Amino acid sequence: MDLGRGDPAAPDVLALMQEHLADMYATSPAESVHALDPAALLDPAVTFWTVREDGLLLGCGALRELDSQQGEIKSMRTATAVRGRGVAGTLLRGIIGEATARGYLRLLLETGTEDFFAPARRLYARHGFTDCPPFGSYTEDPHSTFMRLDLQRQPAAP
């Protein structure tokens, strides 16, 4: 598996993101869907990654800078056919590494409360994320869970 910067406008990424958005709207009320559409992933505040194997798209994820001290994980998605192979963990470790390298103090995310999202919540918890109150423009919502990971600052190079 190869993790690298990806192009949110690539045809295979667009197809995976359309699948992602379709699942979000099928699972949660429209007002509780906070997934970014593909155009929003082109925002300069967003860094987008893909995981590929022999050129085949396995998954994607993004880090949106909220401010100089914190970022938000967005658009994490693993292709249905390869779930359970560690794609999401690879993405998450890459995003955490980038956030740490940027000197962020914390990473935040919003995910759903429905059973569909249970694997995602378990993944985040295994990587040290804990529940937190809504952040940014989010508000309390019975269909949303908010999580945060406090990051360790890397020592300055000598």
C-alpha cells in the first residue's frame, strides 16, 4: 500500500467520494451530513491523501487546517472491496504524522453515531481519540460524535 498526496479531482477519487456521500445521506439526516464534497477538497486549507496499490485506489482522507494549532480529519473513506486490510489505519497514521509535523496541538473530527459508523469510531479510539464537545461551527447533534486527539509537540531540531 502506498500513501501519498492525491488529486481529489481524479476520476477514481470522484467515484469513491460519490459513494461516500451517498452512504452519508443514506445513513444520516441531510442536516447531519458534514462530509466535504469533492470541490471543497480543493481548498488550499485541505491536504488530501490517497492510498493505492499497484495504481488501484484503496482509500482517501484529508486534513483541514482549522488554525495554526489544530486540524480536522475529513473525508476518510476506504473502498468497500478492501475494508479490513488496514487502509484506514494507514491513512490515519499519515494524517496524524502530518499534523504532528506541522506542530498542531490537536486533531479533531466529527463522525456519525449510527451503527454504520461504529468501525470508524473504534479506529479513532484505538489511535487515542477521545470524545469531546462540538468544535468550530458544529453544534450538538444526536447524529454526530466529536472526537479529539491531543498531539505531542516534536522537539525543535538542534
